Amino acid sequence: MIIRSQNGLVIEEFNTVYYSEWGVGLPTLQTPTRIMGEYSTKEKARKVLDDLHNDLIHGSKNFQFPKDEDVKV
């Protein structure tokens, strides 16, 4: 699957996306090489991971990480 970063400036093929709280402590979703999105809460980050997982299951070929304000939990 091809993923696009939250800010729209990075597109990459991925094998792994994971949750992290490093730097300023914001929940982030990242690949091994870069941050793809930052969220204000763990719940929002989890919702985005769930959405990514659902897209993978349903055969989607691409995914863009949404802006924090667009994630509804």
C-alpha cells in the first residue's frame, strides 16, 4: 500500500506503521524512516490506525493520514 503523510509532502510504500510518543510527547504514527502524522490524543492515533487497517483489509491501494482536527473519536 502507498501512504501519504498528514501534511501531504511525503508519499511512500510501507510495511510497518507504528505508534510513538517521542519528541514533544505528541502521539505520532510513523514508518521506520519518518513521521506520517501527529495527533492530539492516543485515541485519535488509534482511530487512524484502525482506519488504515480497514482500508488494507478492503484492498485499498493508498491511504492519506488525516489532519488531527478531521479525526472523530
